[in-house]
Amino acid sequence: MSSTGSSLILLQGKHLVRFTFVFLLIFFSIPFLAKDNDTTAASIMAAVLNDNHTAVTPQETAISSQLDQMIEDAGNKYQVDPELIRLVIKQESRFKATARSPKNAQGIMQTTPATAQRFGIKNTYDPKQSIEGGTRYLKWLLEKFDDNVPLALAGYNAGENTVVRYGYKIPPYHETQEYVTRITSAYGKTWHEAPASLSQLK
């Protein structure tokens, strides 16, 4: 048998093993995939067949650590619970500094140009500026709504004037209601405590 024929058989065998693995993975993952809209069978198959490994590199770990320190610093500076800031960022941009929405919300905390100007963000795509300005805005909202987390989040998503217009209630927008529910559920509290207050309880 020629070397070309042997290579072809080996290649076919490799793809057969991959296909079998993918089939079994998808078959046994169906109950979990149904619960997670962000994960699909197609993406799993593509990742395996294309050898797209998602291991975290040392560089990504370093960047994550830097962002976390920025969040801690902004939280302490403006007296906003860093955990709440993290959850807002996760929902807004998935920690992606270059994120931009169809409504022109920009950066890691997805501030609009108007909000960025209000809270001193000159470059919305600079993570440090975005986190500082976004945290200032979040603090402003918490103060306006008496530390009511759901209302502050609704204001961050739909605008504080919209919350006021609907009688200081969460606006009846599906996007806003889902936004508030997801973050509040993950946060586990409906009232905000500043970092100083949290540290006194430890």
C-alpha cells in the first residue's frame, strides 16, 4: 500500500473517532444544552472538529486579574459593591472592552456617548475609564433610588428617566425586566451595601 493511501486511511480514522466523540457528547448533553441558550450542539461540534480549545492562557489570566483590580478600585473609590459591578459588566459586555451595541452603547460597561460625557469617560473603549465612569453612574443611580438594586439596574439599562416615568417601577420592557432579574438573582440582594459597610460585617 502506498504512503498516500495509508495517510488517507489514518485521516479517515481520525475523523471517525472525532465524529463518534461528538455524537456521544451531544447525545448525553441534550438535557444541559436545553437549559443554556448560550451553548449549542453546533458550537460544540465545531469546536471539536476544528480543534478550537478554550483553555485560558496566562495572558488572559493576567488581563482578567487587571480588570478585577480595576473593579475593586472603582468599587472602593465610589462605594459600590465590586460584586455588583462585576455582574453588571458580565451582563453588559461579557468583560469585552471593545463591545458595542446596536444602540451605540460602548466599552466594557456599555455606556452611551451621552452617559460617558456625564461621568467623565473620554475613551469608552478604555477599560479603566469605562469601569470608573460606569461605576460612578451606577453609584449615582443607587443614590437616586435609595440603594434599591432592581431600580438602579433598571435605570442603568433603560435610563433613570424611564424608571421615574413608570412611577419608580421597573419599566415593562422585556429586555429591561430580564436584565434586572438576571443580575439581581445572581447578586442575591435587592438592597445595596457599600464596601465599607460590607467590611464591617466581616
